[in-house]
Amino acid sequence: MATTAKKSVNVNVRYVTRVEGHGNIVVNVKNGKLEKCELDIVEAPRFFESMLLGRRWDEASLITSRICGICAVGHASASVLATEDAMGIKVSEQTERLRRLNVYGETIQSHVLHVYFLAAPDLLGVGSVVPLVQTHPDVVKRALKLKKLANDMCGIISGRKVHPISMTPGGFTRIPTAAEILYIKERILDCVGDVVATVDLVAALAGKLPNFTRETEYEALYCPDEYALYRGTKLITTDGAECSNRDYKKIVKEKVVGHSSSKHVSNKRSSIMVGALARFNNNWKQLHPKALEAAAKLGLKAPCTNTFYNNVAQVVETVHSAYKALEVCDELLAAGLKDETPEVQVKAGRGVGLTEVPRGLLVHDYTYDDRGVITDANLIIPTGQNLANIEDDFRKFVPEVLDRSQEEITLGLEMLVRAYDPCISCSVHMLDVKFVG
Amino acid sequence: MSAKPKLAFFSFASCEGCQLQVINCEDELVALLGAVEIVNFREAIDERRDDYDIAFVEGSITRPEDEHEVKEIRERAKILVAFGACATIGGINAIKNFQPQEKVSQYVYGDQAATFPSYPARPVHDLVKVDLKLHGCPISKSEFLEACKCLLAGKQFTVPNYPVCVTCKLAENVCLYQKGMTCLGVVTRAGCDPMCPTFGNKCIGCRGLIDHPNVNAAFDVLEDLGLTLEEVTKDFTMFDGCHKEITEKK
Ligand code: SF4
Ligand code: SF4
Ligand code: SF4
């Protein structure tokens, strides 16, 4: 330790790679003392809340899915849920099932992309998936096969994964055929071996994940019927806090900080964490038995406070999503696919839509006037909620690794940021300050 | 271009969905990686080099610092491709162009608004010369692959200059106007299969207006519906807010 006491480190990573959006890591240690420790969000702000003002109820999900290519289905889900909440629109069981299937598809797509393309290269000691095409062709082939399955699921259900077309308040503008659902089911069955192989691959690599733990408050949506992804009935945290969907601000407290075009969020502690690990820590008992088996194999046990295990929790959720998607396909096929037209009675009011996107809790909160035009909007994105937690992690992580070389510290910090799978272009939005004029 | 052509991807104000579409070419990705060298793609790889031949630029320009960066990219690239609606026409970002920027910033950032300067969204060709435009929000995977093939072979790549209605009729869709909906397919550039009407939803104009809509619009459809060109183009505010004709009308 004597060597680290006087150590000075200057980490300045401009644009962290293999994350979605633009973020910089700035860490300064002078004479062994941590002076600066920030994840600067330098993404161009896009002002989506403002863009929603004056737009109609049937445009909101089409606009907001464009916040993020990776979580487009999630944004469309939260958006239609908010509009339906505001106007008291009830949807059919078939619509619920199709939406859940779509969300399972997006969850698999996003987690596979993150685990294989963005996180695994670190564990295999390369800079991207490209060299793996030569050295690990089977791994790349499997990743692409799983990704394609997930994209095709969303494509069949809502036209496109980036960006869904037929998901609309009240239901879908096109209902898939039974043959298409059967096709999805067969494709998932064909991928079961690949899902198992993914678990084995990550189980073999998990030993390389840094042993870094820091207790924080984990926040997730809760649904009595299932492990909450598409929707839930209340918000819960591992500190025992809970609130109804509409009262989300009781737990999700936002503030603007100067070095970030994305606001920070916390509850009672200085930070809060959302995402796969947070969902696992709160709701693991509701996982599909096959996912619980995978968790055991991967050594993931709640409560897990190692941020790097977020990747492991993503694999567990991939297994869960694949098996739950199979169940939903069977339910849809047993009930038969019915042609339905979305029924919407335009009404004034406020509505809140909460959903769990791959990176964590997403909030859409709209107020409509009696013409169905948005007069107020607030959006809270998962990465925004995690930013304060990432910086708190930095503060504990850096002193623990000060004896390493500057390169190793930098890589460790980059891996830490990537573990969150941050979606920076999403998080760039802001506050619910009243629109004046 | 002697050795493998070098490709680079950059993004400005965008959702990175167009870059994601590249990674979503699951069947072709390995072959593509064999034919080209990707030297800059922040979303997926660590390597960053400036010796690229073809630059794909995603996103709109909304800040002074972006201008400098896009000009640098232009200087380095032999071919610059505007990649997706944000880059070709301003896209979804241009919705904010209809509102005064101070109000936009204040609504989102409150009294911290001044910390995050931004101006109305501009398409890439507003700042630098663009050699090729790939339309759509997001870009079409097949168009992207076709454009790559053409660029590698030194062939001309062209995009359709007829409206979505043409392909919609070929797909034998029931026209959405018959169902009481509106649709921008009459004036929007085709080339998307036509995704939205096929999935029962209106075309929202993501591929931008056809050149000279007053000549090329689907007048037969308009006539059947008893609509005028003006009535249809006034709805063109979701993606094409930068279009001079539209902004002037506002
Ligand atoms: S054009 Fe659409 S898909 Fe492409 S970056 Fe812009 S918002 Fe995203
Ligand atoms: S107006 Fe729309 S739905 Fe009708 S034919 Fe044209 S593209 Fe198709
Ligand atoms: S139908 Fe219109 S909105 Fe839909 S993809 Fe084609 S051009 Fe874009």
C-alpha cells in the first residue's frame, strides 16, 4: 500500500466505446487522493419531452421509440401504457400476450448484443467482436443466430424492432397469424441449445469478472403475476421502499448535474441502481425454473452486490425470456389469433406507463387535453437513474485498484461502465419543469 | 481503393438505431466484415482510426461542436454517406424546430438550460457535401447492403423517386384512407417495402418527401380521395421539419 499512497492517476477516456451513446470517464487521483471522479455525458441533448408537446395520442409511441434504437420496443410499450392509463383504455388478453412476446424479443436481442458484442470481448482480451470472427467463429455464429431470432420475433409482432410500427394505444394495427406465432415458437425451440451454450460460455468466463462489491439500493418494477418486464403494478426497492406506479417520484428523485446532459437519480442513499441485476435482486423468485437453474450454474445469488454481475443477470434473463416466450406462444396458439381493432375514446387526463427495458425501469408520464394532445410530458430513462450509482462505484473501485497500472485502472473503469450496458442517447433528456407560455 | 476499403461510422444527435441496423444484418455481417475494414464504430469496437475511405454519418447536427467534427469527417472521407432520416432530412429531431429553442431547453433542463446549448436540428448536407443519402428511420438493411455493394464496385447507387403508394399498391394493401386513417405515402419516397401500411399503420414520412412532389406525388390516390397536395404535406411535421417548404409554411 505504501506505493499507492503517493500515487497519481489521470484517466481521461473520451467516448467510451462499446456503449450506446457518447460518454467520457474522468478520474483524477493526486498523491493517493481521489480528486475527481465523473462519467461525463456529452451526448447531444435531444429534448424529447419538449418534442411531445402538442403531438397527438397516436403519435406518442412513434416519436418516443426514436429515443433509442436498442430499447425501441420498451419505449413504445411505456408510451402506449401511459396513454392507455390516461384515457382509461383496456386492452385484450391477446394484446397483452403479443406485447409481452415483443418485450421478451427485445430483452433477448439487447442482452445478447451486450453480452456477446460489448462485454465478452473484454473477458476474451480483444477490442471488439471482429477478431472473434477468426478466433471464436462458433461464438459469433451463435450470437448472430440468437440476435436474429429476437429481431425476427419483434419483426413479426410489430413490423420492426427498430422501430415498432403496429404497436399502438389500444392494441395492434396488425395481428400476426397463427402460422407466424408457430414459426416464432419453432425458431425459439431451435435456439434452446444456443441459450444453454450461452450460459456455459458465461459460466466459464465469470471467474474473470472483477471481484468488486458495493451495496446500493436496487429498484425494480413488481408484478404479482410474473417477473416484471412488460408491466408491473408497483415499484419496489431492496431497501424496502415501495410506491404505486403513478407515485414513482417518491422513489425516483431527479436532479440536474453540470457535467452531464442526463440528470442524476437517487432515493434515500446517494444513488440507486436499475437493470437486470436490480430486477434479479428484487424479483428472482418469480424467474422461470430454467432461469433459476442457470443462475445457480452461473453462481448468481440474491442479493448480489457485484456490479459486474449485471452481465450474468442478463444471461439469466435471456434464459427466462426464451422460456416465457415459448409459454406465451402456446397460450396464443391455444386461444387462436383473433382480428381486433384498437378501440380508443380520446379523453383528457394524466397517465403513467412504467416498464422494465433491458437496462432497467423506464417511465413515461403524459398529460393529455380533451383533444388527445399532449400538454405535459416527463420521461425517466434507466441509464439516467444509474449515473449516480456508476460514479459511486468509481469512488469505491479506484482506491481498491490503485496499485495497478494506469492502463489496467482505465480498462477496469471502462468495463465497469460497460457492465451497466449504458444507453447514453436514451438518457439524454430531462426534467419535469413546467412549460411556460 | 486497393486493399479492403475502410469504413467508419459516426453519430450525432440520433438514437443510434441506424448503426444498430448494420449489426442487425445478421446473415451478411460476417461477409461484410470480410470485404471491408471497419476502422471506427464507437458503438461496437474499440479501434479508432482516421484513415477511412467511406464515412457513414448518422444523426442531425444540433451543436456548434458537432459542426467542427462533421467538417473534419468530410475532409478525411473520400465518400460521405448521410445515414438515416436524422442525417438526411433532420428526422425526428426536427420536431423541436417548430418550437423556440429557449422554450425547448427550459422545458427539459429548467434553470440549467444554458449549460446544454443546442440549436434547431440540421441535416448533414446543410453543413458539408454529402455523396450519398440512405433514407429512413431507421435505414433499410437491404438498401444499406445494396449501397455497400455499389460503393465497393464503384457503381452508381440510386434511390427511388416515386411515392410509397406505388409499392403499397403492388403489395395489395387496402389503402388506409379507406379505413378512415391518414397516410403520407402519397408524397413520401418509396424504398421501404412499404413497411407501415403493410403493418396497418400510416406512413409517417420517415424517408422524406419525393423530389418535386408537385410532379411526382401519387395524384391518382389523391384524386380518389378528393385530397390536395397541400392537405397532405401539412402533416409532414414528424420527420421533415427541416424541409424549406414546410418550415416556411409554418
Ligand atoms: S434516423 Fe431514426 S433510427 Fe436512425 S438514428 Fe435517427 S432516430 Fe434513430
Ligand atoms: S396512401 Fe398510404 S395506404 Fe394508401 S396507397 Fe398510399 S401508401 Fe398505401
Ligand atoms: S411507410 Fe413511410 S414511415 Fe413507414 S418506413 Fe416507409 S417511408 Fe417510413
